[in-house]
Amino acid sequence: MAEKVLMKGNEALAEAAIQAGCRLFFGYPITPQTELSAYMSKKMPKIGGLFLQAESELAAINMVLGASAAGKRAMTSSSSPGISLKSEGISYIAGSDVPAVIINVQRGGPGLGSIQPSQADYWQATKATGHGDFQLIVLAPSTVQEMADFVGQAFDLGDKYRMPVMILSDGMLGQMMEPVSFPEKGEPVIPERPWAACGHGGKRPHNIVNSLYIEAKDLEKTVVERYKKYDIIKKEEQKAESYLTDDAEIVVVAYGASSRVARSAVNSARAEGIKVGLVRPITLWPFPVDAIEATIPTAKKYLTVEMSMGQMVDDVKLVVNGRAPVSFFGRTGGVIPTPGEILDEIKKLNN
Amino acid sequence: MAIVFEKPHALTDIPFHYCPGCTHGIVHRLVAEAIDELGCEGRAVGVASVGCSVFSYNYFNCDMVQAPHGRAPAVATGIKRAQPDNVVFTYQGDGDLAAIGTCETVHAATRGENITVIFINNAIYGMTGGQMAPTSLPGQITQTTPYGRDVKIAGYPIRMCEMLSTLDGVALAQRVTVDNVKHVNEAKKAIKKAFENQINGLGYSIVEVVSTCPTNWGMSPKAAVEWLENNMLPYYPLGVYKDKTAQNSSHTGDGSSDKPQKGGEN
Amino acid sequence: MDKTMNVLLAGFGGQGILFAGKVMAYSGLVDGAEISWLPSYGPEMRGGTCNCSVVISKDAIGSPLVVNPDVLVAMNKPSLLKFMDKVVSGGIIIVDSSTVDVKVERTDVTVYYVPATVLADEGGLKGLANMILVGKLFKETGFVSQDSLDKGLLKCIPPKKAEMIESNKKALALGAAQ
């Protein structure tokens, strides 16, 4: 195991991307993802990579589209308002079956909102990152170590399924420092991209990277094929952590930053003899249906905790499907809930 | 019998969908001829932009990427930075380059992004059915300026070559047209030069082609050419606005310094 | 140290709040503890108040945000007024008494008044009031071993600024002697 170092979450994301073989980073300044771009701007030139500060989020995501369409691993990062701007490019990337890694270090919204940590972009990330029928794979780290670990996975998943992958983080995880280690993995294995537009060299017919289908039936066929791929992903790639759920009568569901607070609350509640557990979705899309389903036999009540007005709670309800009541507790606007607040909610449900 | 003319190799066999009298066909051929003559089809990557010419990805024989509306310069930047040996060109209309994508255009240009840009200025949105373009002339009747472009409401047209010529990153900014044989030959030379500049690493090269849109102008192809000559060319004078390869270009000043400088200390 | 120590360091931007927190966090890491470090960020950094949550624990850390600190280090008056009532009963408050002229009236916490800024200036350690206060915190809590504290400090000072090591060590020792 490599030595543990203290690193900000944002820096860990950047270092992990470099270690995953990403040599092209395109970004536009926004708080609270700042350290990620700064790290890239410092490190990339020293390793023959590129940090390019784009003129806008629109430009940055489309530079990613171009670089990835030309066959190379590329990444961009932003925070909530910037992701809204990137949504156009993300839709085109999905529609062109191009891999890409997009980091969202969430802050409060809507509008300019606040710069404090938030989870109010869950719907945007999992349901509506842009126009049209498509999905992103969405990974939600909850520690700085996971920030580091998930970036390589995101690039691999993107290449495996030829689609964009988002890491949905937030200002707390981005700004905080925790010990992190980068295990020696050697040179990353980057799959060939025979479909890439990088010059045919007279050796093959021309490649076209495109999202336009003027015939409705052609587009339908393409989208249906893409959804077959999504079905495989739903089956193969779900990930969640289940904590003290074996006998849990109250199941708390929380991801990312809020899951950390929820875990503290669960520990306190257990100390008081309450049978409570935590399911922490790691993939937000595909939603970890199986992990929730596994709690149904013992669960009498569900509590979803988010730093929003309640977004993921809808997905929890879809899985639970009326078999138990699902309630919600959240703080929004950039306010981080306290363990005490969540403990109070758990106690209310235990009465 | 000797072959005196044939379709360039860099064009596919797919017939163009363009309207009769549309000048896209001529410009496509000129681009393809330049690619053939420079022998760079195998390493060329084109970026098709939103508008009538989006289907150019079917017509050019090189690898092609289709970009969101206005973002062709950003997509081309990504391709070129990922694969610096590729010869990357965008093919953009006036709505794409001078309205929704002005920001991307200006910044790709000022970065000196080493790409070639073919800019079709026909003063109208073709694909959506003839709305006002950023380059529509004052008084010009379009679907969205049914009483003529009123500059008090809609403002004035943009002269992109003139504007871009002020930027240090631009290697070539030249306006041409294809209304007659002489002009077609000049356009060909300019387009070829724009590709050569990229191969020589000189930076952003743009060739603006003043073009017709008979369908949306509501004219016969012949009348459209006459309207172009009588109305477009006076507003958009042909010529070289910037050329880094020429000795006495009017904008050769390069006041930039490569030395790191801290803000506020100079 | 108990299972978990929640520390909140607060003051003006430029007083070295974040650095002090980082030294504590790295010392905890060297000591084999779980640690987290979370800064306040945003406009408040620019000339206004600044704070930093540090959690050092034997267990996995839940929220890295310290709302009710076991230990509060206050380097200015607004920070003391804002956070002194949040400190847990039985907790510790360490105040830079050379910059803060109010007294804590709570009787259920232990308060140490250290004139850190004056001590720093007089000791030729200008700008190291933060480390003097960390030294005092170390003495009163023993949150890590002396060896871990020394090593943690080294991790926080880049080789380019190696000349800073000695003065920082002096400041820590001066604080511990208070």
C-alpha cells in the first residue's frame, strides 16, 4: 500500500485522473471545484499533458467531446451552475456514444445559489443532464479516498460502455482533506477506440462521430440499442454500501456527504438500542435497487437523508413501492445537516 | 481521352442534398481539392456544424465529428489538442460562427488554435427556413425580419474577418466568394493556404466565403448571384484582412511576451 | 485522548488558521488516527473570518464539519463570540488573549488565555501565534505524541521553506510551556 498523504478531495480527483491516463483537461473556473483545475494546471505541463482554461463551460465540455472523439481520455470539472451549461455538450456526448468523465462538485442552487456544499443536483445528474433519452453513469464518493478511487473506475466504465460518466461530489468532499493513498497500479490499460475520428490514414473508411439521425426510425433504433446497453449496466454496475442493515427496522438511505453525517446518527441510535442501518448508494445511476431490496424483509420504515429538498427519495420510493413508509429529512441551500438532527428523525420514526 | 476534371478523392460518392444554386457544393469541392493536393486526407478530421452543412460529415471522405451548434471551434480544439498531427478543419455557417458560436470562435482565434475554419456567410439561416442571420444586411427581408432588418431593433451585421483580424492568434483572415470562375480560383487558393498554414503550425486561419442561398432568399440561382454581387460584396468587401505569411500585413504586431508575469506587478 | 476529538480553529484570514489545522491533521495521520480537515471557504476567506474543522478519531469519521467542538481555538473576538457557546460541556477553549479582550463566562468549560500574538512578536516568531496556540492545545490534550507532532509539522512545510521548520517548532514549544 502506498503511503497515505493528506489531500483535498478536489486534488485527489485530479491526481487520480492523471493516474488513469487522462492527459487532457478542459475547465472553467468555479467555486468550489477550484483546487481541481489548479492541480491540473500545475501538474499537466510537467507530464506532457494539457490543461486548457476554456472560455466557457460550453467550450470546455465540447473540447472534451472533441478530444474524446479523437480517441483520448479527457475530463472536465465544474460545479452546479457550470454543469447546467455543460448539459448541452453532455447530451451530444451521450448521443455520439463518446466516453467522457465529468466532475460535479455540487453547491447550493438554483441560480447562482450558494457556494456551500449541496446535493440538489441529483435529479439533474440522474434524470435530466441534458435533452433527450439518455443516461449517465453517476458515481457518488463519500470520502477523499473514494474520490481518488472512483475516477479511474469512471474512465474505465466510460470506455467499456462508450458513454459519459459523472462523479457527483460536493463542496464538502471537494474542500476537505483526508488521508488518501494511490496504490501502485502501473500504466493504465486504455482500450483502443477503433471508432475514433483521428484520421483514417488511408487504412479504413472514414469514421463519423455523430448524434444526428434525420430519419426518426434510425434514431429510434439507435436509442433502443443504447437502452439495451443501459439495461446491462443496471444489472452489472449497481453499487452500494450496506451498514448495519441485517436486522434494521429503520433503514436510512443517504449518499455522499450526507451519508457520513447519517452514519454518525446511525451509530448514536444503535448505542441507544434502535435497530437502524444505512444504505449508501455509490452508483446513483444505475440506482442500487438490489441493496434497497435486500433490506425489505426487516425494514419497517425508511428515511432518506439528503442535502436538498428531497430528490433521491423518489428513487427510494420507487424501489420500496409502498411496502413500507418512506420519509425524508434534508437541509438545503448549502447547509450541512448535523448528526443530532438526523438522530432526532430516527427517534421520531422509532416511536 | 485525357481526364480534365474529376471529383476529388476527399469527397465521398454520396450526392449532395443542397438546393440548386447553393454554393456549399462548390466550397465542399474546393476544400476537398485542397485536402487532395496537400495529401492530408488520411490525417484530416473535419468538424461539421449545425446548419445546412451539418451533413458534410457524409460528404467528406476524411474522419468527421459533428459538433453542437456554435461549438465547432471548441470541438476542433479538443481534437487538435488530443491529436496534434491531425489536420483539423471546421465548416461553419454564419449563424453557427457569428451568433451562437461567436465566443468559441473569438477564443479559438485568439488562442491561435492551429485549425482551419471555412466560414460560409450567406446572410441567412438556411436549415431552419430563412431567418435573420447575424450577417443579414440592413433592410434584408427574412422570415423573422418580414419588414426588413431594422437596425434599431436587430442591430447591425457583423464583419467577422475584420473583427478577427485584430487578434494576435489569427494567421489568416481572408474573405472570398465563388460567384465567378476568377473568384472561385481565388477562393481555392485561400482555402489551400488556410490548410497549409495549419500544416506549418501558424495558427488559426479563417476563410470567409460570401455565399448565396437562393431558396431562402426567394430568388433564382442567377438572381441570387446578382444580389450577392450588388448587395453582399459592398458590405462584405473581399480581401485579405490578416496574413501572417505576408511581409506587410496591417496587423503583424505581436506585443505578447512568453515570460510569466504576475498580475498587478507590471 | 478520548475516541474522537472535534476541534474548531477560528480567526481572521491570514492568521494561519488553515495551516494550524493542517499540522494537527497531519500529526493525527502520523499517529495512526482517522482524521479529517474541512475549511470554511468562499468570500469569507477574503479578509473576513476563517475557520477550520479538524476531527481526530480512533473510528471512521462521520461528518467532518465540527458544530460542537471539544476544543475551540479562537484567534479573534468575532470567532470567540460566535463559537464559545457551541463548545461541548467539559470542553476546552483556547483564546489568543492579545487579540481578544473578552472573557468566557461559561463555567462548564476550561478556558486558557494565551497572549499568543504578543508572545510570537516578542519571541521573534512573528506570524506564528497560530502554532503557539497549537502548542498549548497539544500540552492540554496530548492529542498525539510529541514525535507525531514533530513529524506532522514536517509534512506541512515544503522543502523550499525548510528554514521555517525551526521557528515553527519553537512556537509549538513556546505554546506548550504556557
